[in-house]
Amino acid sequence: DWSSDVCSSDLLGTEAGMWFYTHQTMQSAADGAAFSAAVARSQGNTGGFRNDATAVASRYGFANGSGGTLVTVNQPPLSGPNMTDSNAVEVIIRQAQQRLFSSVLASGPMTISARAVASATAARTACILGLDPTAANTVQILNNAVLPDPGCGVASNSTSPNGFVISNNASTSAPVSSSGGLVIDINAHLLGSPNLSNAPPIPDPYAAADAGNPPACTAQNGAGTNNGTRTLRPDVYVGGVGYAHFCGGLDFNNNFVVNLEPGVYFIDTRLQIRNNAVLNGTGVTLVINGNYAIDLNNNAIINLTAPTSGPTSGLIFFGSRTGIPTVQQTFSNNTIFNLTGAVYFPNQIINFENNGTMAPTGGCTQVVGRQVRLSNNVNIRANCNGTGTTAMNFAGGAALIE
């Protein structure tokens, strides 16, 4: 009967369409489950990533062990081209289907399956961190600023859509993490990976650092000019750490050379190193004890290495946590900054600009401020193992690869 054949064909087509729809949904479930598991692994969850995968599959309607559903999670994959990738996670979903109209043609079981593989990328390390939780432009990289070191990641804790901005031929070769949005403008380039938006904030790495209270004012002379040389040193020692307090600040210029012995130096009123003056020190922390803006420029040379242990481990510049937030700490004007350690102004704005260069190849510089702005040919590198600094890690990412 012709009409009977048409009816049977339509019914079989309807059943095939149902299977096709189920497979599409299942493939989405497998993709989401694999991606979620890979992200979990990138964040260090090496024990629970399988649970993440099965939970995602369940949200799509494919609960493992229910209704003939089997969700298998393999790490690394047991088939395909990525079997040797230890960061890869394979998710396979299978579900038996009840035959309806097709039972007149076949009596064997009908199983639909879907497979996906995602690979995790490891957690990344930042060398630039803007701490403000809401401000626009918390991190800006502008005007030919270049971050060529793939280990020098950049992070903004701001949830603003403009929390991270890169513009005007600037580029970074390392990953970027923003708790808000990423703005890429005017021939700028993010060359690293992953570049994350809406990411979790990075905790302040030096929130527990405490320089203590300054000692009495020193009698040492904190000013000099015109080709002189001077060595400054701690006045008192507490627990093996030396301290000095320059109540009149430090002011050196015109080729003057200053050598700092290891210790923590509280500097009131001013810190001015200008006009080819040189500041040297190993195992040194400069505590900016006030709300003034430092003045390091005009071809000065700053050669400073932070302590590798003690209460200010890893810190070269230590700004007040209660400082006036609009104060801008600027490193600029062809000054050479050979800094091994962290520039830390948690409640102020840090500017590196106008050909200020930092840390030669293989060096270590971290920049942590309420806001951070890099511009005009600034170049920063970071290789901070063994320097006493605190790592600033943010989550890696994941990508579907099969």
C-alpha cells in the first residue's frame, strides 16, 4: 500500500531525527565536560576533575549510570592523536536508545555516542598586577610598550569592562588575566595565551609583608651632588635585619654614586635620584614612608636587589597600604632600572614610561600597584626563581583539541 509506505518512511525519519538531536545534545555535553575537566586540571584540581566532567554531562541530561548512560573520563586519552598529552582529558558519552518504529527493521540495541578531548594549559605567572577591584584602566599597556618575556604575565583584578587596556602598538608575549574585560585597540597585540577575561582576582602577594616601625632618625647624610660617592648603612639590627630611618629623605644627583649596605631603609619626605646619579644596593628594601611621589629620572641608574628572606623578602620599593590613592609613582626619562624584586605600591599608581628599561634578559622585576601603567618603549622582564619574591599565579586555560 503506497500510503502505508509513506507513513512508515515518515515515522522512521522522525525517529532518525530524534537520534540526530540526541547526538547533537550529547556532543555539546561531551565538549562541555571535557573543557570543564581540562580547566579544573589547569587550576591544580588533579583529583576532582573527573567529577567536574560528569557533573557537566549530567546538566545536559546525561547522568552517568542513569537511563542507560555511561560517561567515561580518560586522562590522558585512550585513543586519537593526543594519547601522549598528559594535560589532555577525553570524555566519551554513550547512551542506549529504545527502538520505536525502527524495530521492524532491526532488533539489536541502538547506542549513540559522542567524544571530545580538551587540553589544559598550566597555571601562569604574572609579573604585572593591578590590585584595584573596580577601576577602569587598572592596567594599561600603551604607546610601544613591549613585554617580550613569555613568563611575564599581566593581571588586572578590576571587574570593570575596561579593567585591562592595551593600545597604540603595545604588545605582550605572555598571558593576560583580567577580572573584567580586555580592551585591545589601535594595533596592539596580545601574543601570549591564554588571555582570560572575567577571571578570578589574584590575591595581593605581599599582603603579609611588614617592615615594622622605623627606628630613630639617622645622623647619616642623605643628600649629595656632583660626582661624589657615599655608602649608607643600617643604624640598628633587629633579628639580624638592619634598619635605618632617613627622616630628611634621600636626594642625590649629578653623577653622585650611592652604595647601600643590606637592610631596610625608611625614607621620609623625598626619594630623588636624578641626572646620571647611581644608586646601588643588594639585599635592600626602600620603604616609602609618606605620601610623596618618588623622583627617579634623567638617566639615573638604579641597581637594586631585594632581600631574599626576612620581613620584606622580595621587596625593593615598599609603599604604604594606606597611601593617598591618586599619588603616581613614576619611573621614567631614560632611567635604567636594574631591579631584582618587586616594586610594590598597593594603594597608589605606578607609571613606567619614556624609555625606562627594567631588568636585563634573565632578570626579575615585579610591578604591583593599585593601578599600573606602562608606556613609551618600556621593556620589562621577569625570571624570579630564587629571588625571594612571591609568585603571582593565575589560572591556566583549556582548549578543545578533538
